[in-house]
Amino acid sequence: MENNHQPDPATVDEALTRKFLLDYPREAALKIEAMDAQTVADILARQPVYVLLPAWKYLLSSAAADILVLLPREHIARLLAELPPQETVRMLGQLEEEQRQQLLEVLDAPVRDELATLMTYPEDSAGRLMDTRTLAFHGEMTVAETLKILRKTKLKTARGLFLVDAEGRLSAKVHLQDIATSEPQTTLAKLAQPVTAAVPSSAGRDEISELFDKYQLFDLPVLDIDQRLLGIINHASLVQVSQEDMSSDVLAMVGASRQERALSSPLFAVQKRMPWLQINLITAFLAASVVGIFENTIASFTALAVLLPVVAGQSGNAGAQALAVTMRGLALREITIRHWFRVMFKEMRVGLMNGLAIAVTCGIGVFLWSQSLGLVLIICLAMVVAMVTAGFAGAVVPIILVRMGQDPAQAASIILTTVTDIVGFFAFLGIATLLSGML
């Protein structure tokens, strides 16, 4: 009896697909990347997970992530658990935070904790600053295929695209301008240029900033220990973080907490501000003790008491200007502690020139008020000394704090105020004591 039983076409398709995925994983990955994610997910959902694993490691992280979220829950759990952890981290990095958490919830606690640890980076490291939702491309992709992907993803922040080899390692870069002006069938490999610089995920912000400045970069790739692309640091993002740090430094410089906001509770504000107000009170008494040394001089010439705040106020403002410029230079990596002498010498010269100009203006005002040339000479000399010292302190104090491993924003302002007050009072009253015969 003749057997007319025909095999099920669906079964044949699944068998052929299985053989293709197992025997030719690299070629399968290229085919998968060129197809619609939903179509691919429907096909792969009918295959056992062990069949998917060989081809999965060749997939670009962005394509793998798009497909992963469309697979059945059982496939997702098996894939995330059985893929090498670093590959899983790169793939999860392509997803939004909410999607990422939903996928991690399907895993057993030990696997979930391991992946969470791998996705956590130190503060101010490249891993914390990078954008993981970035696209990578293969050199054999054409310009037409690349533009189709870019239009689909609507990627607006990139100025260049990074190419990876068959193992996912960073290999080259292509500028968008070259893509836009090339023929549709031109491969990206023909447009590729060497990658100027790259950093590991553990790199600090100092190293990152130096690379951006040295090579005039717009973006910087971040790599894992296998030289595979983890993400991109955009120059605009780095500048934004620096600006946020500078704004928090402004709060710290006046003794307010970096965490305090305009609508924070009064109790929270008091808890954060009170310790620094107490410290400032102690330094104020220290400055007042200097005035006490010259009590007899002030008692003999009461005009000195009237002019004393003028010298202290001007030196305080001059010091604050020098401090702000130095702090900004440190924050933006324009200077390092190696530049301390140049910064100090510059601020002292600025203090001298400003001091001479302010001394002339102040001297004219004091003469019109007191008609005393002796008092004019005293306040002019004191003003120059105080403002030169203020420039010196404003430049040196934050650099010394950085050298000591301390946060300059947290204590520099209080130290500066103490120095300018003490020097201003001592210079004015000391000179007045020495030249008391002219009063």
C-alpha cells in the first residue's frame, strides 16, 4: 500500500530554520538583523532556546534587544540566564529602565543580582556617564540599509556611527556626513575611519575630559573588558553634567547642601546649613579677635572703625571672584593642581592692579570725607595689601583642598572669608598703628 502522507510544511520550515541557526549562526544573525523584529520573534519563538544561543551572540545589541522583548516569557528567562553576563548587560542597556526591570523580574534572584551588579558603575565613571541606547553597525551593511535603520530609530544625537566586527568588538567609525553623500549600495567598510579614542567603563571623568579636549571629540565610545561597545558618551552630556556639578558647588560654597532644593522642607534646610553656620561663627570670632588687638588704636582714632568694613568688604569680594574663577577652572578641567603657581601669580597681579585702582577711588572719597592725608595713605596701602592677599587666597585655597583630597566647594568659601577678614583687619589696623603719627 502506497504511503501518501506528506510532511507538514510548518514542521519542515522549523527544521530548516533550526539547522540554519545551528550550522550558520553568523549568517543567520545577518539575516535576522535585516528582518522586522516582530516577524523574527514569531519565527524564533517556535525554536528551543539552545538553537537561538549560537546566533544570538553575533547579533547587534540593539537588534537583540528589540527581538528579546517580543519573545515568550520562558524564552526571555532562558536567554538572559544562559547568555554570557556581559552580552546580557550590553543587550539590556539598549532598553528603557522600565522595560529592563520587567525583564529582570523573570529571572531567579542570583542571576538578577549578578546582572544588576554588572550594570552598576561608580559615580563619575564612564559607565555612569555613557548612553547605552546607541546603535552599532557591521562594515558590510550598505548605506541604504543604514539609513533605513536610522530613520526607523530616529537617532538624532549621533554625529558618527561605530562599526563592530563579527565578535562585536569596536573596529571603526563612519561619519554621518559621509553616509549622507555616498551611493546607496556603498558599504560602511569603504567609508570607515579609525577610532581616535575609547575608554573602559571604569574610566574617570578627568580622563574622559582630557580625551575630549585632546582630540576635539563629539562622542567617545565606552568598551568592556572584551573591547565590545557598551555605550557612547556625548560631549553635550558631559558638559551638562559639569554644569550640574558647578551649580551644586555654588550651594556648597555658601554652606547649603547639594541635595537642598528651593522647595525643600525648612527642617531639612536647617539640618544641612546649621553646621556650617556654626563653623562660620567661630571664624568670625577669630577675625574679631584681630580687631581686639588694636582696641587702643581704634579708641584713639574712631574714624578707623568707620572705614574698617570697607577694606574687609572689598577684599572679600575680590577673593570671591578669584575663588569662583579657580573653582570653574578646576570643575571644567581647564586647570589642574600642577597649574597652581600660574593661577596664583595671575590672581595676585589682578589683585594688585585692582587694588591700586580701588585705592585711588577710595583715597579720593576718604580725603573728601576726612580731609586727612594720613588716613588716605593708610587705607590706600591697606586696600592694596588686602586685595593682593585676597587674590592669592582665592586661587590657592581650592587648589590646596583638591591636593588634600577634599571637596573645595564645601569649605573654600569659609576659609577664604576668614583669610580676607583677618588680613584686611590686620593690614588696615596694623598700618594705622605704624602711621598713627600722621592721623
